[in-house]
Amino acid sequence: MSSLEELKRVRREKLAKIKSGGLNPYPAVSKRAFSNADATADFSAISASGKAVTLSGRILALRPQGALIFVSFSDGTATFQALLKKGDTPAGALSLFSEVADIGDFADFTGALFETKRGEKTILVSSWAMLGKSLLPLPEKWHGLEDQEEKLRKRYLDLLFAPELKAIFLRKQKFWDVTREFLKDDGFLEVETPTLEFTTGGAEARPFKTHHHDFDMDLYLRISVGELWQKRLMAAGFPKTFEIGRVYRNEGTSAEHLQEFTNVEFYSAYWSNIEGMAFVKELYQTIAKKVYGRTKFGVKDSEFDLAGDWPLVDYADEVRRQTGLDVFSDSDQKIRNKLDELKVSYKGENRERLIDTLWKYCRKNIAGPAFLVGHPVIVSPLAKLDPKDQRKTLMFQPLIAGSEVGRGYAELNDPAEQRARFEEQKKFLEAGDEEAMMPDFEFVEMLEHGMPPTCGFGFGERLFALLENRPIREVTLFPLVRPKI
């Protein structure tokens, strides 16, 4: 029998012993009076009263010392110490605890609070109760889980012994809280839009497909946070809307890409792209200050200051500067030759994918913060044309540490132009480009009724991962992991 199987056998025997004594090892109710954090904060007042209280948590350490048993336990708010002591803890309770308690168990501890000679805040146990008997041992405290896939698969164990990891997700909550507060303070209305769509408008990515049995029709999980729906709200007379929600993209996994993640998108009627850029810059600076207390970061061998200048980087000019190519006039074959020369892999043969791949090579060399502008029409099918250069659109993207961390534009509201752009994307789809944008001609009909000039913008977990200087999987509580077979 393996050592693990032996440990499991012993714990099952302890479980049977608890049950044979007429006790429930998995009760529905705890008698906890205070969280461990509150007991620590109000320790003087609680201990001075002399009254017995009940604290609870998972046992993290057991230290028997003759007639004493010291216990460290945590309820997720703080770690506290319990002391079971011969003469103070009833003999039966002390004996049972020593026989059945293990590291990993959840328990109630009832007694008076006192401070040890070493200044350790402690509860002197007069009674205890099992709340959840653990049948598997926890990882060794100081080393925890070593294998990265195992860490992600058993995130609950990794979080238990990695306070710095838990702190990431507390910051992540604040990241979204600050974003939501910033938008609401500026008058944006929080809305909810469909996650099941008949066309996946608003972005270019391969979608996940499902089937609606009642309507007997195929649907897709959304790949944007309701872009075409929120623009319908602009037409409906809502001046400012936003949504924070999950999106799904059936694409590859990388340090910056997952198949399921959280994004925010917001839309403001009567704003231009210029106003949008100013608002985004202020929002990103506010997130940095309120979540991290600073605006200077070192990420991926890049150092940047969000409080500094955010210059404009022209898409075509930057590609020409780095590669010598003109994205407007050079042939598809010339772009392929350059990508081959640069040893950059690419998929798809259409011009949009080739230009996008070329740009992705170039962006890695830009530390930022900066705004990418002047996108070719072919790579921005929902953005308004630049009146100064009809080859370009009024799209903008924040660039930080070689990554695109958001996307916005002056929204296209000319129905004839939008229909033509959708027809172009339809051709890409029919030619086998799974990432081309699905046309939504009901959206075009909405535009024919009229939509005001609007600026829209979206960003998500990629920005948070970048500020944490970690791959996006590591800042996701439960990223998709292949199941064990």
C-alpha cells in the first residue's frame, strides 16, 4: 500500500470513529461568533469580558507538547491559535481531538481568549466540534504544489498556502471595482447584453458554437461584451452604457490569450475618438494609482510610466519604419516574403490576416504607453473612416510593453458603409477565414434608423495580467486545464 493510500486509510478510520461516537463530521451549522480577523482586531475587549466565544477554521498545524496541543487554524480572514490543555479542556474532548484531528480538518473551537507569555493571541479550548473531516492530506506547507499544471488544476490548494497568490485576486477585484466606479461616476449605465448570439459581432475571433434546441438553431458564445447590442442602446437614446462580463474565443492559449476571460466595453454617444483616448488614459492612470499606488511599472523587460506622455503611433508609419513595407500598396506576396524573412509564422492567405500578423511583429518593439492610430480600413471593420485619409479609420489602441491592452474607435454609423464592410468580411468567411467578423444585417437595419456619433472602447484581463507582470492564466482563478484521464 502506498504511503498516500495508508494516510487515506487512517483518516477514514478516524472518520468512522467520529461517527461511531454519535457525532456528525460534516454538520451544516458552525457556532462561530467572530471571524478570526475580527477576533484579532477586537482581542482586548473580547478577552477582557472573560466570556467564551467560538472561532472556526481549517487546521493548518498541530503541535502536541505533553499535556498541551497547540493548533493553528485559518478561516480565510486570518490565522489564529487554539490551545487544548489538560485540566482546562474536558478530558473527553481533549482525548477525542488527539485521536481524530488532522491537518486539513475544519473545526469549531470554543473558549476564552487570552495571550500567551510570548504574546500569541490564543483561544483556550473548553469544547470543540468537527465541521469537515479531511480525507486527503494537504501539500507540505512550505513547498506546496510544484507542478504548474497541478497548481492550476488544484487551485484551492495552491491558494491555501500562497498568500501572495491570493493577494493577486484581491487586487483583481479592486481592478474591476475601480473600473466600475470610474465609469459610473462619469454617468455610464451598467447593462447586460446577450452571451448567446446568432452572429458574433464586435470582434474577429473563432467562436464557440452551440445549439438552441427550442428554436432549433445554432448559436455562438459571444466574443465581445455586447458591442453591437450596446450600440443599439445608443440608437435607443441611452447616452452612456458599459458592461463587464465574460467573453469566449475558440483560439490558442498564450501568455496573453485564453479561451474564456473578462472584458469591459463602454460606449458614449456624441464622443469622438479624441475624447475617448483622453478618457481611457485617465482611467488607466486611475486604476494604476488606486490598485497599485503607483504609475511606474517594470514589465517584460520594459519600464513605463502611465503618468507620462502617451504619444500617437501611426500604424502604417510604424510598419514602414520597422520593416520597410507599405501596408497600403505593397502586394500580399511581398508581405509574405517579409514575414518569411523575419521568421514569423502566419495563417490564412487573405490580406487582412497578413497585415495584422506584420503589425503584431512590430508592436513587440514598442514600450509605450502610446496610442496606436491610423489603422487600415481592412483591419477595423466597425470603425469610422478618417476624413483626412480614407485608407485609415478613427481607431485607437493603447500600447504598453509591446502589447495591445484595449481597443476603441469612433463607431461607424453610416449604414451603407457598414453593409459594405460586412460584405467584405463575409467574403473572408466564405474563403475559410474562421476569425473574420460575421455580418449582422439586422445591425445595419438599426443604423438605417439612425445612431448618433459614438465612441466605444474595450479592455480586459490582459491589462491586469500585464500590470501584474504574469501570464494571463496565472491571474485567472480557474483557467481551463485538460482533465486527468
